Amino acid sequence: MKVLQVIASISKLRGGTSTAIANFSVALNRLGILTDIATTDDDGPGKHLNIDCGTFSDAFGGRLIHFRKQTEFYSTSLPMFAWLRRQIRQYDLVHVHGLFNFSACAAAWSAKRANVPYVLTPHGTLDRWGRENRRPHIKRFSIAMVESRILKAASVVHFTSEIERSHAQELRLPFQSAVIPLGVDLSKIDDSVAADRPDDFPSDIGVKPTILFFSRVDLKKGLDILLDAFRDVRTKVPEAVLAIAGDGAPDLMQSLKQRTEALGISSKVHWLGFVSGDEKSWLLKHSSLFVLPSQSENFGLAVVEAMASRLPVIVSPGVALAELVSNSGAGEVCEANAQQLSTAIMGWLQNAERLRAAGESGRQLALQEISLGAFGKRLEKMYSNVLAASPVPN
């Protein structure tokens, strides 16, 4: 089997999807499924990766090819479109990642034209919060004219959680669907932990009770709520610190930092910016509690990485993994408001045995349900069913 994965960007600045696409490729190639990735050279707004375009390089156990991004809006790449039209018949199946971008449109159209089946993973682009809060009028028009056709023509639409699927079904469009949780490479979490504290990390992180927010900073992520809750946490756990690993739009970052000043907590809130590799692993291993009070999260890869690192988690009901967290005992599901969140955080920080037990439960959940091996086998089964034109597993 030879599979082409198509995605608009694999820049780390674009959030968890860039990590997810690597895990798709690694999981499939480990099973002997030849996997190529086609993407643009996007590296955030107005930026391009410093990389050769139009030629393959080895990456993630397979091959990777970049094409020049020509516009910011929809990340248009005409060279990618031309390449897809020429080369797409070389693949047994195409896997399209994301919606509301040129790459998804070009890949779906090219596959359909060449009679190559394609699978679509929306990666949260159809979630209710996004449809209602991010340019809703434009999205309604785009769904009616473009995305509805991509969904209908897909052999299967792959969702990473039942919540994500239920939000997409609100569109009342006919499509075949399957739910497969994303996988995480547990070996990286286990093997890449730096022995020493990263030089640029404040000295109280990991020594004092440390609350970790690890995510792209965005309005829907609830960081403003967490800051308000942390002010109240400090009244009962005065030694606690809050580590924020992630970056976002400059205006939003500035307003949040001003909020910490107004709340009187700026000396105990550490802005670490984008963190990856050994530094990321060190943070996950040495924090006390992971908190993500997001309004909407179609999966939550960082939540899985936290659980795999034996770090207890507090998530809001809007995080797709909330039910798994609750049922497994890996943490707590808490409404995204400052009063309830602060109460929950204080309850966890003041109970060391509860933290330890939740950490072990989260680790077992990650091993059994969300490992890269389990993920790859589920993808392989979905692909095989598509190619055999048999019913897709739900």
C-alpha cells in the first residue's frame, strides 16, 4: 500500500496538527505502508521554512516534499496543485488533513479527478466553537460551496473523537465516518528527558508546585480563565507557580501578560514560549498538574502526552478526551470557569497521593489506548476497508 498525506503546513507554530502528521507517517511506515507527505513551506504568518521545495527528503520514516506557499489566505500553492495533478495516480490512497485551506481542496479535487480514493481528517476545523466564533459568515458560505463537496466525496471522514464527529454531524451532510484517536510515540516521551533543568527555565519550576499550561495560545484555550483561577489558588497554595508553554498572536499575548500584572501574579507566572524536544519532556515530567480549560478541543494531543508522562490532568468538557480522563481516573473534568477551576486545582495540589495515583492511571491509559502501535493498526484497517470498498468501521 502506498499512501500520500496532504496537509497545508507542518510548521510547529501551527499547533498540534504538525505533531500529529508526523505520528501518522511514523505509525504507518512502521507497518510497512509506504507514506509520503506533501505540504507547503509555511512557517507561520508571512514566513517560509528555509528548505528546498519540490524535492523529496527523508522524514518520519517516509518521505516529505514541500511546495512554495504563495498567499497567506488559504495558503495557496499552485506548484503543489500542479504536482498533485501529475503524481496522485502513483498512490493507492490519499489522506487529506484539515479543511478551509487550498491544500485540502487541491488534494481532494485531484484525487477525485484521478479516481484515487481519499480519506479526510478535519482536525477540529468543523467543531461548533470554531464555526460560531471564527468568521462564521465566511465559514457558512465556504462549507456550502466547498467543504460540503469535499466531505461528500471522501471515502471516509476520520474524526479523532466522538465529540468531534457529533459537531460535524450538525451540518447534516451525508458522509461516511470513523473515529480513531490519535497516537503518541511513547518512546520519545520515555527516552528524551533531559537529565538537567533547561538553562533558561526559572529555578522554581519543578521545585515548587507547578501548574502547566501546554498549548498554542488562542482565545478558545481558556488561558484567561486559568490566570484568574491561579490568583485564587495562590491564596491557599502560595508557593505554586504557573508555567505557560506556548505562543500566540502578539496582541493576545500582550493582553494576557497585562492581565497577570493586574491580578498581581506576574512574578509567579512564567512565559516559556514555544517548547519542544527535551525541554518539553522535562516540563511534562517535572510539573505537578496539567490544566487545559479549552472551550473546544477536537482531541488534545498535549493532554495525551501529559498522561503518558504520568502527569495528572484537569480538562474542561470541551476537550474531546474529557470522558477518557474521567473514566480512567487520570485527572478531573472541570467546567471552564475560574471559581470551579481554582477549587479543583487546589484540591489536587494539596493531595500528593491523589496526584501519584492519577499519574499512573493516565500512563496505563496511554499505553493501552493511544500508543503509536495501536494507532497505526487502526489506520491500516480503515485504509484496507476503503480500498476494498467495504463498510468503514465506526
